[in-house]
Amino acid sequence: LAARQSLDPLHGGRQALTAKRISAIAPWRVLALGDLAYPNGSKADFSAYYAPSYGTFKAITWPLPGNHEYRTADAAGFRSYFGIAAGAPTWWAKRAGAWLVVGLDSEKVSSQPQLDFIRATLAANDGVPTVVAWHRPRYSLGQHGDNADVEPLWALVSADTDVRIALWGHDHDYERMKVPVA
């Protein structure tokens, strides 16, 4: 595990430093794994805390909501900032060269439309190497630990042999591990 680094401004966040590092590598995409604007993911929080640092990368960001975004009704601040209509899905699939990148919403685990989406997306992309990402991890050694309630997502993802990488946020640390496969 890497040293823990808080990302929220209320607890000594380092957004400016991280944004500078992102600029230095000049990525063509940024995958944002939730809890993007503390404390509540409100429109004001995005304006005050996200936009001044990470806002530079908004046009190349593939965002996912986290639990803090849902501290506002229907993740309204997140939706407003990233231009996602109220009630529209917050999950998506995009191509990145030969790879498929799938973003899921760990706060909507029981959403049948999302579960149907991931099933159909994985089936339609058989043979395509895939990265799947969401906010709250199924397995974690971090402060929040494992999240058994995201098992429906993990069961679908881990059963698909094309999924090569699963990325999660939430714990604000870096872990790299082999996890149990169904």
C-alpha cells in the first residue's frame, strides 16, 4: 500500500499537487472514480473544490459518482457539473483503443437497468479486453474495508474472462492485489 493521502480539502487535500502531476503526464483521458467534491458533492462543492484543480481535465474526464456525490439528491451536483441529465444513467461504456472501459455506479448496485447494462455490454464485447471501474470496492484493505453489497457487480465482472482490470476508489489509497474470482 502507498501512503494514505486525503483528497478532500476539508482534511488537507492535495488537489493542486495531483492536478500538476496529471498535467505533467498529459493524459488523453482521466478516469475519476467518485468522491470528486467534498463534503457533499453539491454544485457548490464542485465549483469550490473540483473545478479549480481538476476542472482543467473536465473535457477528457470519464467520471463516476461516489457516495459523497449522493449526499445531494440523485447526485445532482455531479450530474450538473458533468452534464448528465437528472434520472439518466450514471454508468457507461467507452472504447479506449483496443480496450473497452466500463464505468459503473456502486451507489446503484440494485439497479436492474445497470445490471442488465453490464450483462449486455460484456456479452456484446466478447473477446475485447476490458477495464471495469466503480467507486466502492468489493475487496479492500483500506479504512472502509470490503463492501459486500457491491457483490452483484463483482459477480458479473469477475465471471467475465475479458475483464482484465477492476478499478475502485473510496478508500483514498493505492492497493494492488489479486482478489478472489468467482
